[in-house]
Amino acid sequence: MSGRPDSALLLFELADERGQGDALAQGARAGLFWAVSEGYSEVVKQLLRRGADVAQHSPVGSLKVVQGDTLLAVAVFGGRKNETLELLRYGAWEKETPPAREQLLAWASSRKPVAEAFREGGVYGFDKVLAPFVHPYRNQGIYEPDYPPANPINWEAGTPLASVA
């Protein structure tokens, strides 16, 4: 169902009518990686709800992006907030190794949507990353006391632009 998440969801409905929806989801290893990497949240939810393995490694073995090639690594590295949150809800964090966790946190710290997912999932707060930006104020180290100048300066003449004809 590559590139057609609606078709994948319809396939689940048809499989459910025959009592095979869960078996289909549990065998859809490549499908779960595809859904996570492409950002098809509904497909990810259906697969996980039906028992797909949240701790599985890439079926092709070529995603060696972090201490393995897990679904959570693909979601975090790709900046997929919704998919990351779903994986966390199904216990993906607990399945990661300590070195992989360190790498995932490092990636999440530079991907605001993923940092939000980690906070919402109760894994890590990222308080500094997600805190509102505080603009510098006068007299706090980077500005001169009279910054900004009242009138722009013509740097060649050294006079305010308003007086230059």
C-alpha cells in the first residue's frame, strides 16, 4: 500500500471482516516502518493497536542511524511528532538501549516537535528547549545603553540620515 494510507486502512477493515486484522498488523513489519517514516499517523495507530511490535528493528537492516534501527529512531530522526508520541505510548522508550536513549534525546533536543512529543509522552521535559524565547533587554549586556539609535546613521558621513540631503 506504498503511498496510499487510505488503502492500508481499508485493508484492515476488510481483514477484520475475516478475523485477520490483528494477524495482518503483526506481520506488517515493513508497513510499520513505512507508516512511521512517511508520517501516516492513522496507519501507525492501527498497526500498534492491533499488536505490531513497537521494538522491532528495520526489516531491511539498512537504517543503522542509532545503536540499531528501531521505529523510534526513525520517528525521532525524521522529526515525526505524532508518530514519536504513538510509539512512546506503546512503550518504545522502554525497549531502547541506554546508548540509543542518549542519542534519541540528543536528536530530540534539536527537533522541537519531537521534544514536544517526549514531554507529552512523559519521557523527558526539555524545559530549556521548549521554553519561550526571552528577548534581550536594554542594559543587559549586548546592547549599548542608547540602543537602538534614534535615527539611522550614514556611516560614511557620520551623520544621521535625516540630515543628509
